[in-house]
Amino acid sequence: MKKEIIAIVGSIGLLFAALPLIGEENAKMVLINEAKKEAGEITPAELKGIFEDEKSVVILDVREEEQRAEGFLHDDFVAVKTISITRGNLEWEILEKVSDKDALLVTYCRNGGRGALAAQTLKKMGYKNAKNLKGGLQDWAKAGYSVKTGLGVTKLTAAE
């Protein structure tokens, strides 16, 4: 009986120790979800349509430098203009690289969180047409679209 009580008390202690971490994760997701609503998102299929229609679009990769080894958005028929600025340097570098605040800007990261925060920041800085790529590079690849890596251009295919 004494061992069971100690085990229960220990479990409760671990739960209370984990609560602040759970709260931090939820707070982060609240911020990201707000950013997605404020900036808006574009699906991989919608972005692919923009490429196919040859509309002018600036792709802004906000991943960290080491994450760029995963590859970049690629289109098989249209040259994709990509600018790389880490999320942490966005406010300091964007005006040098994109002066047209009416340009269509699509931000992306690995899975969409930092891209959403970047698009929200761009909107606050006056970039009227900033959007985030929903799901980031992961959803782009999962949709079957090309990713350019150091090994060349690749596409995910469904397993048989």
C-alpha cells in the first residue's frame, strides 16, 4: 500500500512538472495559429497554379541555413525566384531584397509555423500580399511537387 501511494504521488509530481512545458507548446501554437489567420495561407496546389500561370511571385525561404540542405521549392517548367532570409533576420534584411510592398510574397519553412510568423510580420511591415505556404516544404513535397536538392530535382511518390 505504501509503495502504491509513493508511486501515485510520484506520478502526480511528474504531471505537475510537465504542465509548464505543455503550456509553452500551447502558447506557441496559439501564436502560430493567429499568424496563419492574419497573414493567410496558400496551398501547395494554389502555388503550383501560380507557377503554371507564370504570375510574378517571390518565394521567401525563412528556414535556418542548415535546414536548407533539405532542398528548395522547385517547378519543372518555371524558374522559381527564391530568396533566403532566416526568420530571425527577416525584419533587418527584407527591405534590401524586396522593396516592392505590393509584390506577391509566399513564405515557407519546413512545416509552416515559422513561415506563418514571417508572413504575419511582413503584413505588419506593409507587404500587402504576403502569404504562407500551408504545411511548408513538407506539404509541397507530399503533394508530389518537385524539390531541388544538392543531388538534383526529386519528387516523392506513393509507396506501392
